[in-house]
Amino acid sequence: MDIQIIVIFVVVVLAIIFVALAMQAYYILCEFRKTVSKANKVLDDVGIIAESISGPISSIASISNGLKIGGIITRLFKSVNKNNNDDEENEDGE
């Protein structure tokens, strides 16, 4: 009879411990869900900031490429104009 009481007591204690551990696991998972949702919000905000920064940088890159091409075209016109002036001087000088 004493063994049955001890077994019942051990089973009840283990059941109480198991219920306590299950409740703690539930609370941990709830906190983890909150943390993941906050991290997701932070990542969304970082994405928005990155897009807002990349727009002006892209514009600056486009402007610099335009200026670079403009410089190339200006040098081309200067060299063509210089060749035309040299040709005119050679024709006048002959």
C-alpha cells in the first residue's frame, strides 16, 4: 500500500512539473513571436530607408554619367572644330 501512495505522489508531482514546464514553454514561444514580429518591422523599416537612400544616389549617378558624356561630346566638338580651323588655315596659307 505504501508503494502505491508513493507512486501516485510521484506521478502527481511529475504532472505538476510537466504542466509548469509546458506553461513556461508557451510563454517563451509567445515572447519569441513578439520578437520576430518586431524584427520583421525593423527589417521593413530598413528596406524603406534603403530605398529612400538609393533613389537620390541613383540620380546622382545618372547626373554624373550625363556630365561625363557631355564632357566627351564637348571634347569631340572641340577636336572637330580645331581640325576644321587647322584645315582652313592650311587652305588660306597655301
